[in-house]
Amino acid sequence: MRSTRITAEPVSRLIDELGRLPGVGPKSASRLAYYLLRASREQALSLAEAILEVKERIVLCSRCFNITEENPCAVCQDVGRDQRIICVVEEPLDVLALDRTGEFRGLYHVLHGA
């Protein structure tokens, strides 16, 4: 006796791919996949284009290894920053959080992991 496939292959693949994202478990991946199924074609294409644009246009700064569109990044190019002080951070999100405070005016070095 054959088992019946309940979920269409493209949906299963989407759930699997979404499940690879950090912090996205199987239930969240399923919710996201079914949300995208209900979304308009324009919304789905907009998301797909945003993902492709990030992959095509974003590079790592050759000086600090932060993510950027230009090399070196805007922080490394900023002559108003104190070039003598470097803050070592784990992830690009840490640069964003620290820079939002406006307290640190030096440069960064991003490790991309501990």
C-alpha cells in the first residue's frame, strides 16, 4: 500500500529551506511557508528580490569585515571617527546596536562568530 503525500513537494522544500534559518524551527517554518502561499505574487516576488539583492550587492568591508555595499564601508571611511580605537564585536548586528547609541566613535572589527 502506498502512502499518500499530504504536502506538495514545493511546499515541503520551502518549509525545509525556511527551517534552515537561525531561530526558525519546524513550526515557524511551516507558518511562514503557508503565509507565503496566501501572500500575493507581488509580495512573494518582493521578498525573493530582496534576498537576491542582498546576495548580489552586499560584501564584507576589507578593513573591518562589516557588511556593506561599498568597500571600505561608511564607518571605515568616516574621518570623524577615532582611528586609534577599535571595538571588536561578534556580529554585524552588534555594530548596528552599538552605533545607534552614538556613544562609540571609533572603528569596529567584526569576527562573524565567537
